[in-house]
Amino acid sequence: MSQQLASLGRASQVGVVIVASISLIILVNVAQQILFANPNEPPVVFHLFPFFGSTVEYGMDPPSFFKKMRAKVRPPESGHTPVRNWSNLTGSSF
């Protein structure tokens, strides 16, 4: 495996390392959400990318995002955005 990587050009090596690193970060993030959920905290809305969380989906249409997440997880739920973690504790419908 390392001989194959060494036979690639410098740009290809950098690309392989970047793709492998991002894949590892996503894998660790997903495993952390699934395997190490804290039962003493509100459930976290599932997300693939750390730091971004569900920002895009939440930013496009917050009311429908909360309806969709409320159907998946019991209220109150938590989520992650680049600025902060959030919790929806109201349980009201939009």
C-alpha cells in the first residue's frame, strides 16, 4: 500500500491524504454519535460533518427542519451549528 502511494505524484499523494483524513473524521463523528450517545443529554440530531452539523438544512427552513427532527427523535432535541450547539426545548409545533 505504501509503495503504491509512493509511486503517485506529489499532488496525488496530497489528494489521497486529504480524502482519507476527511473520511476518517466523518467515520469517527458518526461512530461517536451512534456508539457514545449520552443518555443524560437531549438526543443530538444526526449529522455527518462535524462543525457544520445540520446547519444547511436548518438554515434553509427551520420550521420544517424541527418538524422532521421531532418525528425522528423525541423532544427536546439538540443539534450543532458552526457557531454553537443548540437545544429545542419548547416542543411546540410550527
